Amino acid sequence: MLPQSETQLAKHTFKSKRSDFAVEMRTFTGKKTNVTYLVMKNKRAYHVFSEIEAKDAARDCNPSRQKGNVVKMWDEIWKALG
């Protein structure tokens, strides 16, 4: 049996977060590169993600399928992870 602070769901375990935990999100555009960054901030850290085209990311994650509808490409990748 799991401790009360944890919940089991489909092979994954989630721990309860503090009630004062908050994440803020903003986007910024690089001055030199024109890249869009998604920045997530909490009290202790920043996490930065850069934006790329969904089709380019799907091609990178699934090299066996380089053409086709981007939604179908992502559906295939998503389902492969079970």
C-alpha cells in the first residue's frame, strides 16, 4: 500500500506537492536568433524550452516516418510510448 502522500496511476507514482507551490510561465523571443523560449519559473528555479516546428520535432522523434500529417505523426509517437 502506498503512503497517503502518493497516488498510483497507470504505472506512474505522483507525490503530493506543497500547497504553496506555483509555476509561472512566459514566452520570450531571442534578440539575435528570433527563437521563441517558453520559460517556467517557480520559487527556486527557471526551466527554459525552445520552440521548434511540430513537424520537425516529430521527424526527429520518429525517423522512420518523415512525411505525412503532423497530427498522425505525433499520434504514432504518443501511442508507441504506451
